[in-house]
Amino acid sequence: MRLIDLTGDRFGKLVVTSQAPRQRDTMWNCVCDCGATTVVRASHLKDGDTISCGCSRLERFHDLTGQVFGRLTVVERAPNKGKGAETRAMWRCVCECGGESVIACHTLKAGNTRSCGCLKVEVGIKNGRARKTHGMTDTQAWICWMSMGQRCRNKKHDDFHNYGGRGITICKRWESFENFFADMGHPPPGMSIERDDVNGNYEPGNCRWATPVEQGRNKRVNRIIAAFGRSMTLADWGDATGLGTTTISCRIKSGWSVEKALTTKPGNNAGGKRSHLFVGEKLLLDVVPDTSVI
């Protein structure tokens, strides 16, 4: 069958420009009145099935000029976007904020676009303010508060067995960081939260900021020695007497009385003199702070 040359012929909005590479059917390159190009089967052109690149179906859409979608008022039709089946009817819109946007018809009708973008910004700012409570995230006070909760509530935390696993809890008031901060304030440099009663809960009256040394001397495993009306850790007695903790411990294990172990200078025999830090028991009570372990 002889091929009929359609070059130059018009079919609706389409003008045939040349024959396209032959496929199963004869195909023709066409240019649409809207400026788009497309490739159409010869039979579709002759039968009137295809009369444009696809823009004709867009013309069947209702005129949106003057209509309001959210904050947007449609001003005029804008050039189509895409080609062929992907062609989209576009509309120029003015937003209440004064901004302008060119938006696809289907997004306006579906309510997916309601502003030039200003509404999204405002909602984001509003949500951000709603989420913001104390503004102290990542401060040392906040980190201490979060760590406290992890130790007491998170069974997977490495130290849970020493805290939540032993029944240590956080008081209801301190479930709010704002309340915790109001009671404790900022931790001094190098300090973290400490419970005076190591078997007590995290609550006002039982907590303070303490140095690592102070915390190390307030542990359940510490050895408490009672002498001269005081009960202190071995380390505290060592600081008060100027004696090494090993010396004191070995003396007591060897059968010395606690008072003798604490007041005999190193190298002296059982009848040795008291340490130079003491002049009788009264001075001992004056110079040793009341750090009795609770």
C-alpha cells in the first residue's frame, strides 16, 4: 500500500512536520498550536482521535480566574507545563501576603496548595514555639536530668541495676524539667547530681550538686569508720589525720583500736604519740567536718 505523505497537513491543532521513524504503525512528527511537539499515529490523525498535544483537554477545565483557594486568588492563566500527556494547566495566583505563584490547576482544586509558601512557614514557626518549653536542651542541667531518668527508668541502661533496679525513683515534681531546674539550678563546673542518702530517691532535700570526689565518698560500698563520736569514710579519716588509707586499714585489720589507728604517727610502736593534727580529742572534733554518711 502506497504511503500517503501527510507533511504540512493540519489535524485540529496539529500540523504534521515529518514522518517519524517507522514502528509497527506509521508515525508522524507534529507541532501543536501551543508550541509543543508530539509523535502521533497516522490512523489517529486521520480518524480525528488526536487533535492536539494534549492541551485541548486542558481547555475544557473551568476558568479559575477570580476564584480563591486558601490565601490564593487566581489572576490569570499561565503557560502550560509539561508536554503531551504530562501537560498541566497552570494558573498565576496572588497570595494574601503579596507573593505571587504559578500553580497547577489540580493542586489548587485538591487543596494541596493554599498559599505562596508563607502558610507553611507560619505553621512551622507556630509548631516550633509549641514544642519549645524551656529552651535549655543540651545544657548541663538538662543532661543531668535526662541521665537521671535513664538510670531510674530505662531497664537497658548500664546502671539501671544500681538505681531503678534497686527501687530508686524520681519524685513526681521532678518529672518536669522546669521544676527540677527551679529546685537545683545550674550545676557548678565539674559537678553533677548527688543523693545524700544513697538509698533514697531523687527529690528535693536529698539531692545536691557534688564533685566526683564527694560522690566517690558517698557510695554504698564505702567503708565507714566510727571514732571520737564521728562516722566517716576511710578516705575522709585519711584526709583528716594525714594518714594513708592503707595505713589506717592495715592497722585496724592488725587488731589496733580505731582511735589508736587514727592517731599514731607512721613508724611509731603501739605506744606511739598522737598525730600532729590533734591535741586531744576536742581538736579532732573541731577540725573534722560533719560529713557523716547517711
